[in-house]
Amino acid sequence: MVAELVGAGELRSEWRGAFERVARHRFIPRTVWVEDGGRLVPLDRDDDEGAWLERCYANDFVITQVDDGAPVGPGRVGRQITSSASRPDVVAMMLAALEVEAGMNVLEIGTGTGWNAALLAERLGAGRVTSVEVDPDVAGRARRTLLGEGHAVTVLDGDGVLGCPSRAPFDRVIATVAADRVPYAWAEQTRPGGRVLVPWTTDFHNGALVAFVVEREGGVPMMRGRVVGNVAFMPLRAQRGRRASLGRHVQGVDQARLSSTDLHPSQAIGEYDASLAVGLRVPRCKLIVSHQDDGGYTVWLVDPWSGAWAGLECAPGVEKFSVRQWGGRDLWTEVEAAHGWWEGLGRPAADRWGLTVTPEGQFVWLDVEEQRIDR
Ligand SMILES: C[S@@+](CC[C@H](N)C(=O)[O-])C[C@H]1O[C@@H](n2cnc3c(N)ncnc32)[C@H](O)[C@@H]1O
């Protein structure tokens, strides 16, 4: 795995030693979850050690908990991923972006397996890493593993949204869980000049990594940062929002408003820069794609709060798409308008967006803070 990351230019030399010394499989639980025909099913080390080890050393995330740890039973299928070991290339990229130096005091939000915390501790030394995990079972397991592997990391049970005031100030904060609304406590608990790294999401878009720098303005902590990478993380527990489901939310198909569009849905949804921008303008909109046997697929936009939905049929070779919309919002019309807005701005790439977090809340800007975007 390390050779692969080095070969692909994804592991910086200053992190290589830590990746070699901290064996990932030691942090992965005996039962992990794998996708099988669109369902999540358990894979146990005792049943197939080879397959389990392959998962541990693939450049991929490993699902270590589903449905907040609801017990595994015969024939049980998982629904929602609630803890995982992150992709090694993403971990390497985020650790590089954190720009740590020996002796720094670092806070991690979302301990998970403890692997990332161990890598940090390997570079920073004993007693320098604090990690907060909301799930007490996950926290307990990581604490035991870290201790057993000889890493002096403080793992605390709790809500990472609150940070960890008792161990502040920090030089760096790294969230390995995504925030839609970035907690102000992370700015408050970081020294001026310190960095805070946050995977930032919207209901519509999977996420972008924002690297903040903390400042004091008139003595008041605040932070501003820019998008520096493409990452997708599970949301903070309190920011999970609502799950969209075709069965529960797609009602009234016969009464839907019909129209058509020339904009291929993949241009607004599948293109990273475009979908990041669309997510800024279209709140409370979740995506589901259902595939048909003939190679066609339907893109569903669902607002699980109001029950509004839109469906776009996509068949191979077709350039005009039929649209059905239902409920109190015309979700596709909103997405199309947001895409037009992004085009009107000159199709900005993700790294032109910035985010500022103050005691009053957060706001998004393009290129410079003065070009503030009203969401
Ligand atoms: C992607 S995993 C973290 C991966 C981890 N850093 C590792 O090395 O394995 C995200 C973790 O964040 C945790 N989490 C979710 N919401 C949280 C919150 N509000 N505070 C702290 N942890 C949270 C989840 O329980 C999950 O274990």
C-alpha cells in the first residue's frame, strides 16, 4: 500500500515513515462491511482472512460500522455507513495539507478506527494528539487499539462539534467527518495562525476539503479558508439531515408536472466543479440514481423535508431528457438555474471558493471575501 501511494505521488516523504510503521490492519475491526449487489453485508476476518486483509491494504475506505452499531445478525443487511477507516490516499493528502511540525498540539474530530490518530502521534510524539469520537463503542475500541499499539493518544467520548476546550489551544484541528455548518468552537480553540482542516458538504454535494487559517479580529477568533481538495466524508452525527428514499418520498408520479431539458443531468450532478456550485444554491436536495438494465438510468432529486421530488430519465444516446417534478418545489428547475448561475460566473473551479467562519455564522465567497455568495 505504501509503495503504491509513493508510486502515485500521493504520500509525502515526511509521512512515509509513519505510514510504514503504523500497520493499518491492526486498527481495523474483525468484522467490516462490504458492498454486495448494492447492499452492505458483513465480512468477518475469521471467515476469510485473505479477503479481509485485502480490504485493509487496498487504497479504499473500509466500512467498520453501519447503523450506529446495530448488532450483526443472520442475514442482516446494513443501511447507513456510520464509521469507517478513510481511504489511505485521502488520509495522506489531508495529513500533508495539515502542515504539522513535531511538538504541535493537534485535535482530531472523528477517531473512528484510530489509524489517523496513530499516524499523527507517530510524527508528533506522545501526548500531542487528542481525538474526539461521538460513538462510545467506536471510541472505546480505538482507545484500546492505540494503547495496545503503543501510541499515547487521548481519545475522548463526546460530540466533536464542541471541540475539546480542556486541551485547547490547538495548533491544528483536523476533522475526519464532514460539516455543512462548520463549528465555530474549532476556530475558538485554535491558536492564531493555526490551521483547521474540514471536509465541507452540502445536502447536494459530497464534499470539498477546506483549509482554514485562524485569526483574531478585534480579539475575536474567526477563520477563513479555501477549498484545497476533493474529499467525501460521512457527516457529523448532528448534521446528518434526512435520508432520501424513493419508496418513502417519490409519491404522486401520475400527477407530476412534465417538462423536458437539454441540460444533461451529469453536467450539473456528475461534474465536480459544477455540482459543488449547484449545492450552494439548492439546499435540502438529495440525489439518488437508479439504473435500468438497458443502460439507461433515472436521476432523482429529493427534498426529504418537504417531500418534493424530480426525476430525469436518461437513455443512452438521447440528448433531450424528460423531467417530472412534484411537490412544493421544482427541484430540477432550481438545479438548472443554479447551473446557469455557475456558468454565468465563468464556471469557477472548486479551488476558487472560500469559506469564512465567525461567531455569527459562516459565509461562502468566490476568490475574495468581498465577493460573498448569498445562499
Ligand atoms: C470516517 S470516520 C473517521 C476515520 C478515522 N479518523 C480513522 O482514522 O479511522 C468518521 C468518524 O466520525 C465519527 N463522528 C460522527 N459525528 C461525530 C461527532 N459529532 N463528533 C465526533 N465524532 C463524530 C463517526 O462516529 C466516525 O467514527
